[in-house]
Amino acid sequence: MENSLGLIGMVAEAVVVGLLLYRRVGRRLPLFLVYCICALLTDSATFVIRVYFPARFSISFYLVESTLDALLQFCVLVEVAWAVLQPVRRFLSTRALVLISTLILAFCVTVWPFVGLTHIDAPNHVWRTMMQVQQTVSIVRVLFFLVLATSSHLLSLGWRDRELQVATGFGFYSLVSIAVAIVNTHQSTVQQFRGLQLIVVAGFLMSLLYWVFCFLEKEPPRRMFTPEMQRSLLALAESAHVTRKTLKHPMSGERDKDPPEEP
């Protein structure tokens, strides 16, 4: 079962990469393309090691893979959030991208210690760290999807828009990952952990099939934001510009004033 799911997953990942290149989605979401390629490569390496070099397959390998996957997914979330702002991006500076990255990173840092407070029946520190990474990233992905879905009307996003499709795939995969991570907190053997990982693999496979179905269709032209959202974003950008200008030249306002008249 593990080998079968692995092979089907690699085929689905290869199809997703091909569709991303064919539909030229990689031009707008290059980091998501990199993530899919890395997922294909790491899954292929995992399959080869598990089948041909089982003695070298350990929990440390899972930790390295999970950490790399978490870092790439963080980059993808930032990229998707930045792509959503494309209709008004000409009014925003690169500082907005830094702000988005900081907000997502701050939430990860906030979630991390609370996830670590849960009881994790782990045989060693490596196991505990890996499960903590999985839970943290899964929670962040779910929140990102919920924020994007609930604000889709203001952002003029539909289910055929690539950004929401990517977030939806990650959202479903995250829900499965969270459920498995909660169960994993009470596991104590590598065999039990690998058995539950099959559910995670199946969840990711469903997300891959969803992306294949979505990317087979041509994306409609992107709609502009609602007037309310445009006014809010433009006001925020203008406020940030004025604040930055004031901080850069704090005395400029006083120099522009006319000197007082002599009596």
C-alpha cells in the first residue's frame, strides 16, 4: 500500500508540474512550481531509499524532509498572498511583501510554543520536533486558507482563480495533516507513525488530483478588487507612504512652514 500510494503520488506530482508549465502558472507562482518539483524529487528519493536501502531509512530522514517541506510551503504562502494583491500591486512597494512575510512568520512563531505544550508521546527529541513542525505548518496552512476563502468576495477571487485553487489544495491537505498529527502525539513506535503517514500521503494525493483537475481548465481573466477593497488597500498604502516619508524626513514639515513675522 505504501509503495502503491507513493508511485501514484509521484505520477500525480509529475502531471501537476507538467500542467503548471503548460498553463504557464509557473510564471506567476514560480515558488509553487519549485515546491511541486521538490516534492517530486524528495518523494522519489524517499521511495528509492525505502525500497532499496531500508537500513538507512530513519526518523531523521523524515525530520529533514518535513523541515524542507515546511520552509518551501512558507515561501509558497507568501507568494500566493502577494499574487492575490496583483490588481493593486503597482501602488504597493516591496515593503508590503516584507510585511506579509513577517505576519506569516510571526504567526508561525506564535503557534510553535503552544503546539509544543501538547502531550507528545515521543521516544526522542527528533520525533517530538518533527511532529511539532508538522502541526505548526498545518495550522498555518489552514488559517491561510480560511482567511483567503472568507475574504474571497472582497478580493474578487473565485474558485477558478489559481491562488484560491492552490490555497484550497493546501487547506484540505492541512486538515488531514492536523488530524494525523494529533493522533501521532500518542504514538510511540516508528511502525505506527509510518502507518499513519499513509493517511497523510493519501490526503496529499487527493490535493494533487484536485490541482490536476483545476489546472486542466484554462483560468479566466482576473477580476479587479471590489471598490471597498480597493479604497481600503489604497488608503493603507498611502498611509504607509506618508508614515515612511515622515520618519525619513522628520523636520521637513517644520522647514516648509513660513517663518514667523517680526513685530
